[in-house]
Amino acid sequence: GVAAPNLIVTDNLVFVCSATQVYAVSLSTHKPVWSYPVKAAALALSPSGVLYITTSAGATPDSAGASLIAINLK
């Protein structure tokens, strides 16, 4: 089966995964305002504004195993 897209919606952005990127899309303009080059398995956003991205094995050229990426958005 196909997994459902992983989405996070905030007051002004929606975070969405493609096959090769994580994007932040403006809810007002519907245009991407930020991206991160990784194939994400899951997304989570902390109350303090840290975006957590989990990846599967081989999600980036230099990663053999799964990993966790933390990005401070504030």
C-alpha cells in the first residue's frame, strides 16, 4: 500500500514531504517558503519550534541507517 502524506499544519504554514524534500508551504500564498533535501519517513513539531524529521535507511547519500534530524525553526 501507499502511505498517507505526512503533514503538519501551523497557523501560517503546512509542512509536507515529497519523495526527496521536506517543504514548508505558506497557507496564504500556497507557495513553498522553505525546503530541506531529505526523504522523510515522519515529521514532528515541538511546541518550542523544533522540526523533527525521521528518515529511513539510505534517505540521503551519506546515510546507511535511519536517522533523526532536528531543525530549530525559530
